[in-house]
Amino acid sequence: MGVDHSHYIEKLRDRQCQKVAERTMPDRMRRVALEPVEEFAQSLAEAGEITGYRAVDERFACAILVHPHMQSLLSSGGSIQVTCNYAHPARTPGHTFWGMAVEAIGCKPRYFSGTDDYREVFNYLVACIAEQKLAGMTEH
């Protein structure tokens, strides 16, 4: 009965590590897919076009506050929220296919999907921000 099972034990440990990596991969991919939106929001904040933004890591979201005097805010603490709903490897190796939702005060949620091209999301954010800034100017 002196059989050496170390090979199988090592195989088991490798398999467990692989399973953990598979389970956390979608979360990592969602976080990576959201990074360009966060960079865009950071650029807007640095340019003084929005009051600020913050990442909401537990929800894979980016909350954007357009005007400091916004009276109603989303649950994320911003007037616009971009959430990465899913992300997985795209058909093209090295790329990620993602799906995002944009919620803005006064607008219906909009859904976007893609790989490397965020222009549609950015264009919609620009439209929402412009509308909220205009609304903020007319309120005061």
C-alpha cells in the first residue's frame, strides 16, 4: 500500500487553481472592460466638464456626477452610472466582448455591447452630460 499519490495530489491542486481562475475571470474581465469608461470620466473631471466620478468596484460600475447641485442622484451617488453587466473572451484572441448599461437621471437605461470600440458609449455619455449640464444651468 505504499503507493505514491503525490502526482494526483499535484493534479488536484492544479485543477483547483484552474477552477478558481475560471470563476474569477469574468469579474476581472468586467473590471478591465470598464477601465476605458473610468479613464474617459477622469479626463472629463480633469477638464472641469463634470464634478467628479468614482468607481463602484463591487458593482463593476462607474458613477459620474455632472453637476454638484444635482438634486436627485442614482444609488451609486452619481447622476450617471455606467455598469459593465458582462465580459468574456471575444472570438478574436486577446479581445474582450462586453455589455454595458448606462443609467442617467431623466433618461431610460441604454445598453451597449462591443469589444474595443467605446465610441457609442462615449457619445451617449457626452449627450447625457450636456443635457444634465444644461438642466443644471437653468435650475439656478
